[in-house]
Amino acid sequence: MGKDLAIEAGTAVRFHLEQQLLDEKARLAHLNNEMDELESVLQSS
């Protein structure tokens, strides 16, 4: 039972970390888009 609980907890932690990683990747992509837009505005000025 302890081993099953450890596996279950490990899976939950892994899922949580994967979700965190996806969120951070999305945030990074959004920031990259914002930087591209700012650079475009600065170049056209």
C-alpha cells in the first residue's frame, strides 16, 4: 500500500510540474510576442 501511495504521489507531483512547465512556456511565448511587437514599433518610429 505504501508503494502504491508513493507511485500515486509521484504521478501527481509529476503532473503538477508538467502543468507548471507548460504554463511557463506559454508565458515565455507571450513575452516573446510582446517583445517582437515593441521592437517593431521602435523600428518604425
